[in-house]
Amino acid sequence: MAGEFGWFDYTVVGGTLLFSILIGAYYAIFAKQKTEDLLVGGRNMGAGPIAASMLVTYLSAITVLGYPAEVYAYGSQIFMNSIVFVIFVPFSCYFFMTVFYKMQLTSVYEYLEYRFDSRWVRWLASSIFIIQMSFFMGVCLYAPSIALESFIGLKMWYSVVGLGVCATVYTSIGGLKAVVWE
């Protein structure tokens, strides 16, 4: 199947990755962002783009590739997660996000430091999150790399590194607005 991939297909895949980097470059060069714009989007982004960006974040390659395998192996019980998600996420967003927004906080870790008056609590929670996200992002990069290896014939580590570099570049130079509009 890897032999069926033509120049047009490679152009579309490469163009998609290039477009991602160009979004980040646009916000880095033309948007003239300040530090607050990079970290919190200037606190002036609408709820719609933020909600769509968060939804797409949770609908990663793990979901697209993993749910069918999970249903095949263990049945449809996993869809209870989706039902619970739809019920409880709006409540938690309403209650938690309004508190964070009114306090002008940039993260839950800042709230933990404020609430417990301890930098140690903030550091510990941040460290646990970084470790968790490192493993999660590894899986998020690995899953599409398996797919790219099977239908393009690209070696898995090339796609892991390529996708990781692309995401790192557009995130680091474009900030939160580039991530949201990506």
C-alpha cells in the first residue's frame, strides 16, 4: 500500500504540516504579541474557538485509532466515558473557569500556590502534570506515526520527530493563538 502514495499525496501531507508552521509564523511575525498574548491569548479570545480547540485536543489520534480497537476488544462500555464527559465537563468549566477568570490566573497551578500559600504545592502539581503530559504526548505522536508508516511508508521515528518538531515550532513561536487556530 505504501507504493500507492503519489506526489500529490506527499504534497498534501507536507502542505498540511507547512500550513501549521505558517500559522505559528504569522502570529509570531505579524501579530506583534506580548507575553500575555503568548501565554493566555491576550485574554480576549471568544469561547467558541477555545472550546473547539479543546475538543480537538481531546479528539487526538489516540481517540481516532484507539476507540475502534477498544470497542472491538472489549465492547462498547468505553462510550460511557463520552456520556460522562458530556454531562460533567460543562459544569466543571462553568464553576472552575469562572473562578480562574475572575482571579486573572494563568493556570490551576497558580491557583494551588495561592490557595495553599506554598510554592512547593505548585511545583509538585506542575511536575506531575509535566511527567503525565510527556507520556501522553509520546503516545499522541506514536499513534499517528504508526498510521503514517503504514500508508506512506515513512519510517516511524521520522514521523515522530517531524510531527513533534512541527508542533513545537508553531506552538513556541505562535503562542496560544496559533494553537487555538491550528
